[in-house]
Amino acid sequence: MDKPRTIGAWIDHKAEANGDRLALTVEGRDKTYAGVHLDSGRLAAGLASLGLGPGDRSCLMMQNSLECIDAWFAMTKAGVVEVPVNQAQRGRLLEYLIGQSRSSAVVCDQDYLERIAEAAKSLPGLEHVVVNRAEGTVGAGTPEFPARVTVHEMAELYLHSPPPEPDVDYRDTAVILYTSGTTGPSKGVMLCHEANLSLSRHTADLVGYGADDVLYTAFPLFHINAKYTSVMCAMEADARLIMDRRFSASRFWDRCRRDGITAFNYQGGLLMMLWKQPERPDDADNPVRNGFGAPCPVEIWEPFEERFGVHLTEVYGMTEAAVTTENRRGMRKIGTAGRESALYRVAVVDSEDRPVPPDTAGEIVVRPKKPHIMIDRYFDMPDATVEAFANLWFHTGDRGRLDADGYLTFIDRMKDCVRRRGENISSYEVEAVINTCDAVLESAVIGVPSELGEEEVMAVVVLKPGRDLAETELLDFCVPRMAHFAVPRYVRWADGLPKTPSERIQKFKLREDGITPDTWDRDQTGYTVPR
């Protein structure tokens, strides 16, 4: 039998094969494979009853929950293009994401209704808001929306009528995932059904998952990691997924012992957080066999595996082109991201796109070995698409080097973004908020090393002549206007910023200065950023 090539057909196939076997446990609530199929189909009928169908776009702004997965899968069954939104977004950027994607609907948890209502005032194309509420609170506390927007209760859209059967092709866009802007606004990465299924199937094969596995993640469902290398990857392997909203390093291994967890995904500083836990004599006495992700600091890679009895599968990729290189069992090199996968060609090039010699740093570029497995284009950004695919290679904006055996070592990001605890933070977008503060003349946002690995956000700020501003006042200004993880940890006042003759800020000089003695650190003052 041919494998299903659209996500909706794949869900149906998995339900038929697995029936009442447990598929998902999210925040302590269970759902079987049959339940996933049934509930997503009922909600797909509800979305169709609102007039939503193939080609329409809907933002999805929900915390990890069974209802969030229902909504995601319902959109794929109805042919609606899903636009996941980080729940931390607010203000100008939230308005931008809904507007730039030209979404006519938003599905959200009740906690985010106020933010959506505020953004809706400037979004003439928004027609429907579907709200997921806590049990027993249907219809409660709905803020005022423009007259053109209708608010629907999600619980009332699980219809018993037959699910829609839209004409959806495997090449059709299933999702638009926004990746952090660098020198401009965030770009919407268009991925088709085939790309998402290919990633899930490839990951299951790479790590070697089977029906007896129990995968774990606490990463959010607006991220490619949780969606396609956790939820769909587990279901592709006929396995079970356990998902939380928050990760606890101190309780993780006991949780694995209790629930029989055999595998987990990592990114950001997760491995370092686990490594820094006090050693216990039973560290290796756990059921976990596999960890999948990136990046693992080279100095702890093998010690981590030995201490916890876990095999780490390190890869390199991004939203646009996932798992481009990989370390397979029996064919890996510690400290590298592995060799090119079965999905991609990988090269390292100079500024003129010429391949550089082995062990020479350059930009990492990739090409697909199969059609329809990576980004189709950036939504409504043809110039950015053409630029990214210059000379028929996709330009990652990352620096790395390939050794003589073809193993890739990631060096750093050429793009102007900050990588903090698994989140890509646009310097451009943080600066855009800071620069609207009345006392600020200009600012530059950079990443500085974090004790947990990756980076922390630092803002170097120039005030207008004669103006004063306390660091806490600047952060108070930022908090309601950006995601909590993007609010700078470090603030340094400057008389001016280093610039080129053409007035471009020379951020490399600020990075070289790093955390100076006069840099303010909010973590040292007790300032808390609310979530």
C-alpha cells in the first residue's frame, strides 16, 4: 500500500492501523489514535461550517493541549493553512503575524483573547476568532471585537456531521511557520504536506523509533520540533507521545522512570540544564535510550551519554530545511552535526557561492535530493525567496565548515538574530520596539554568551540628548510589547554606536565588547519578566 501523502489521509491511516492504542498524553490527558482521528474530523467539520476551506489561512495561538492538536489536525483535514503563533507574542508583532499571513481566522486559548481583540482593530481581513476555554467557562469574559469579527466557542464546533473532504494535494501548503527576521520583518516559511510527512518519517527512521517507544517533549506546538519530530514522528512510528507545557530538569529522570519514557528531543540549553543537575548514583538507571536534536556542547557529549546511558542523535537543520545533516548510529563524529542526510545536498561556500576547501569556514548552503521536502517559498516575499535561493542553493545564513570526510561543524549564525533557549529572536524586531520608546535615540540588540549555552539578549541603547531612563523603565516599556523571552537581560547605555561610513551599525564590535563592567544585568537585580 502506498503511504498517505497528505496529513489528513495519514491521520486516518494511523487511526485505522492503531485504533484504541494510546497515541498522546498531553498535560496528563490521554487520547487514542482513533480519538485523534475522530476529534480532528469533528472539528474540521466545525471549521468548514464557518466557511473555512482550502487556501484559507488561520492562525493558531494555543498552549500545548489535546485541543491544540485537534485544531492543528482539523485545519489539515479541512484544507486550511495553519499559521502557528508563539503564545508569548503581543502588540505590534502579533498584529504583523496575523496581517502578513492574511489570516481570516484565529484559533486561540481564552488567555490570549484580549491580545487578539486589540490586534483585530487593525486587521480588516480577520473574520473569525475561535476560542478554546477552560471547562465550564464557555462564553465568559469575551472582550469587544470589531463588528466584522465573529467569536465562536471551540467546544461548540466539534460537530457530528461528516468531516469535509477537500481536494488537497500533497504539494499544497499545510503550514506557514514564521522564522525570525534578521534585517527585516519575520518571514513566513511555506511548507507543504509532503515536507512535514517527510520530516516525520525520516526522523523516525534516523533515530529508530518503534511501536514500543514512548517519546517526550515539552517544546511548544508552534515549533517544528514539537510538531513534526515529536507528535507526528511518534505517531508515524505507531508509538506514544507524552507532552508537557513546561520542562523540569530536576524532575525529568524520575518522570522518565515513572512513565517509561524511552526518548526525548532537545534543543537550546536543555542538555546543559540536565547535565548541571546534582549527580545521583542511579543517573543511568532509566528507560531512556535516545535523545534527538541540537546542539550538544562537545565537552559534555560523550560524558552525558555515559552518565545517563543515552545515545544522542545530533543533527543540523532549520525551519526551511530540517535535518540537512545527521549523525547516524555507527557513523558519527563527536562535535559535528554529521554528514548530509538522505534528504539534502550540503555545501560550504564563499561570498561568491564557490565551494571552499575542506576545513575552511563559509556559508552553509543546501539543496533537496527529493522534491517538495523543504520550503516552497516565503509567503508574499518574492524578493526574499529569490535571494535565499541564489544560484540554485538555499542559503542558510549560517557559517560552518566541512571536513574531508563530509562532516559538518556549525560555527555561528551569520544572520542578525539571537538564539536563546531554543528561540530565535529577531534583533530587528526587538530594536523596533526599543526605538519607539520616547527617550531612546537608537539601539542595537546583540546576543552574548549564556551560562546555559546559546545566548542572552543584550541591548546597547543611546538616549536622546538631555533624556534619562532607568534600566527597569526600559524593560517595563518592553514587557507589554514583545514576547517575554525577547526582553533584554542586559542593558548598556552608550553615547553612540559604532557605524560604517554608510551608517550601518557594526554589531561585530559590540559583540567583541560583550558584557562590559558598566552593563546592567536584570538577573542580578531581581527584576522579573512576567510570562
